[in-house]
Amino acid sequence: MHPTAYAVGLTMARKHKSVLPGFGLSLGFTLFYLSLAVLLPMAALALKAASVSLDDIGRTLGSERVQAALWLSLRTAFIAGVINVVFGLLVAWVLERYNFPGRRLLDAFVDLPFALPTAVAGIALTALYSPNGWLGSIAGIAGIKVVYTELGIIVALTFIGLPFVVRTVQPVLQDLDAEIEEAAASLGATPYQTFRYIILPHVTPALITGFTLAFARALGEYGSVVFISGNLPGKTEIAPLAIMTKLEQYDYNGAVVIAALLLVVSLIILFIINGLQAWGRKRKLA
Amino acid sequence: MAIEIKNLTKRFGDFTALSGLNLNIADGELVALLGPSGSGKTTLLRIIGGLEQAEEGEVIVDGANAGTVDIRDRRVGFVFQHYALFRHMTVFDNIAFGLRVRPRNERPGKDEISKRVHDLLKLVQLERLAPRYPGQLSGGQRQRVALARALAIEPKVLLLDEPFGALDAQVRRDLRRWLRRLHDEIKLTSVFVTHDQEEALEVADRVVVMNHGKIEQVGTPVDVYHRPATPFVYAFLGDTNVFHGRLEDGSPVLVGGEPPSEKQETARMYVRPHLMDIEHDRASVESVPAKVMHINAAGPTVKVELETPLGEAIMVELTQDRFLELKLERGTEVFATPRQQQLFKKDDYVI
């Protein structure tokens, strides 16, 4: 072959290649891995749910006990999420804005609910809040019962949801220059106005993302809740536990129906998160 | 409004950022604080603006001690180096912010705010960009929005911290001329910080040259450039060649290329590159023998870098005509002669 022709051929072949090698291989592996680990179990669930008769669906969703469990899960997950938004923002603010001895240690503590096995968290919380536990006895004096009530579930879900809010808000706060607050002050804004009109709108997308993540996690949380909730059917029985109960009663179709419903809720939440992130990005400074 | 700074001292731990500064700024003046980084110029600006508190001394704005006034009530327009725009707000909302956060009884009505914002947008020539977000603007546009936002509160003084520092060269030149014209139009007492001597000399009515937390010189651009008070000012305002010489009966004698001996009273002579000439033969006793090391002929003048036998570099700027006349090449042995010089005696040695 003529040397020039060879050189041209070489450039042509190179033209479409990225500098990073192995795109084809890594993409192939990524797709395979995601399919195996994530999509396949979901598809199996969807297939199984599709084969369930309308009767079974109606029977399961019509049952008061199942409805109560689903409603309880949604409600407690939502309340725990809201609590975490308020206090998660406070924790993130303190960790980002102030320097004090032990700050890094405190920062590490935030991840504890991530790292702790949920069953351990559940036992610890139950012991703490039981009528003769440290906090439970104090609450008892005030006439508040925590363990085996809805309040107990909310406590457990708040515990496991906190890191989601803190960790999503922290980088956004870090991103907010002190100059921005100085600018607001020099323009005559009070500290409250600076918080309300400058800081809060800035962190709102992150807060919503954090809330949604905490909510989604709380919706499916099982380990830390079962001990503290007491699992009274119709009262403190959460949706994941309802699935367990159905399985134990060999009512596989019923379990699948509840599971599929939770899957749908999770997917909706996922879309909301993605939408919010896109919305947040669009408003970011280039 | 006039600004009076009296005996201002500021420390950060062991570091003294400002020591005993005195400065008067007249009503309607545009003053540049010029100095290298760490000279305290930004700290001074932030203290005037109330973003920082001084340990000693006072800042008097319009006859009243500003130190006792909360930053929110100071009516100081502050423009930050990195704009500090509120990125979740449109350009319009950014500019309107200062008016909207006023207490209810002082707050202008909605139509009034809208009118004021549009007037300001016209002033900074960004009328069409009102509905955009800061992220959709160029650097120069963002800086003008920041300026309009600061002007919206009808400030008594306008403070700008390296207002053009983050912009590229061309935009920077355009914007500083524009700022000068704007100042002539609105006549607001303004102080801006810069480390760019060209910017300070071109824009300001008066230049305050600072170094190590002290003021080296205050004067008009012509003053500080042509009559520098200290070697630091001379060196900071342009490229400089330093020659060692000796004093004979109080007048300087430059001995070309030879280091002065210990016993002689020494002096330093500062010469700008464009005030040097190159000759092939020794023209005077002050001529320094040197070798051409580098030539840059691209530009209105030709920059020639020479090296003396002692290894000291000399920068010379020649006209294109003179350069062609001399037929210089790298390695040519020549003599460099100062045509005009600035003398600083030994006790002025700061550099």
C-alpha cells in the first residue's frame, strides 16, 4: 500500500475513537451488570405481578389491613422525611459554616445510620425508648408512649433518613460563597431575609432531593422498624412487613401485589428526583 | 459623600493587615487602591464597607462615624470580585433585591421598583437581559448586573473589589473605560481595589499605592507615575531597571557595570525601559556594557533584554526606527545608557 494512503486510513480509523480506551467493553459490562443486578429482579417482579388475577389484586388491595399498612408506611415515611429536612438542614449548616473542635468527628457520626446494620439500630432504639429505657422513661413521665406506636416508627425512620438530607445539602451549602451573604447584607437584608430569600432557595433543590431519597428509603425500611413498631396488624404494621406476613401465609400473589405497588411508588419517586436534579442544574451558574 | 479614614489598624492574629492608615476621599471622587496581594487594599475596602471591623481608628462617612452603623444601614454599594450574584434569581430580581428587603414603610411600590430597575438596566446597558439568570450571562455582563444591583440602593459610596479581576483582557479594557464614563455621569464617591497599575492609572482620579498595610503614596495618576515618592511606587507602576551607583557631593554618579565599593556612599537609580538607550560605543561614563540576550520586536516598541558582565538583566524599550538603525542581533555587544533616571538614596531602600 502507498504510505500516504496508509496514513490517511489510520487517521480515518482514529477519528471516531475517544482518547479513553475500552468504551465498548466497559459499556457492555455496565449494561450487563445493571441488567443482572437491577433490571432482572424488577422484571421478574413485574412479570409475576402481571400474572396475578384481577381478583387477587382486588382482594389484596381491598383488605383493610393492607390498606392500613400502606397508608401507615406512606404517612410515617413522609413525616420522618419532613423532620429530616428541618434538622438535616440545621446539621448540614452547622457542619459547613462553623469550625469547632470535634467537627470532623460529628461529621463522621452523620454516616452512622448508613453504616449501622438496621437490625442493630432497631434494637438500640427499642431499648432506648422502651418504657424503662433512658428516653422512654422520660417520655413516659410526659405521658408519651413511643415504643409500639406510630411515633416509634417515625423515630426509627428519622434515624435512618438523616444522612440522606445532610449529605445532599452539605455540598450545596459549601458551594454558597460567604460573599453571597455579605452581598445580601450590604444591600440591606436582615439575617432572616438573607436566609429566607437567598440561602433557602439555593438549597431547596438539594433539600427536596434529600427528602425524596430519605422518603424512598423509609418506605422500604424494615430492619430498624420491626422491633420498635411491635407490628400490630392495622395499627403499627408497615407495608414491607405486610409483604412478609403475606409470604408467611403462603399468599404469594398478595405479597407480589403489595411489592409491585411499592415498586411503582419507588419508580415515581425516582423520576421526581431526576426531574428535580435536571431543574436544579438548569438554574446553576455556568 | 466624603470618606475620612483616621489612624486605622487591623490585625488578623499576629499579622498586621493595616497599620495606622490615614486617608481622605473627597465627595464624588473615584479612587483606586493599588498594591500587590497582601498589601491590605482589600481589607481597607472591606472595613470602609463594614464587612470587616478595625481594631483601632475610625471610618467617617459623610461626617458620621460609620463604625457604629450596622452594615445594613450603611448604604454602601459593594461590588465583589466574583460578582456574588444570586444565581437563583433573574437579573431583574437581583437588582430589585436591595429595594424589596427594605422595611415596609420605606419600601417603594411595585411599579416604582420596576421603573428603578429598568432605569438601572439602561444605565448598565443590559435592558434586554432582565429575565435572564446570571448563569446565562458573560462575565462582563454579570459584573455590570452586580454594579446595577449595588447602585439600586442609592448608596452613599460605591466600593468595588477587583471589579475586573476575573475578566479577560479585552473585556477588561472596555469595561474600565465604561466605568470611568459611568462615574463621570453619576458622580458617586467610589473606591476600587486593583493590583493592575494600568487600570488604576487609567480609571482613577487619585491613586492610593499600598504596601505591607501602609500607604506608600497618594496622588493623581500623573503624580504617582512621574513623581513616585518611594522606590516601591516607582517599581510597582511599571517595569524598572535598578542600577547601583555612588554619591559624590550629594549627586549621583552611576559607574557603568562596576559594583560600588564598600566605603562609598551608595545610591540606587531606577530607570524605566523606555528611558534607556542602546549604543554600539560607550556614550558617557554612565554607559553600562552589556550583551543582547533576547529581542521581542512584535508590538509598537521593541523590547530588548540585555545582560551585564555581572549577570544583571537590563530591559530596554526602543522605537522600531531606532531598533532598525542599530541592527541589533542576539549576542551583539552594546552599551546601555540611561537617558533619565530616578534616584533614591540608601535610606529609601525598600525593595
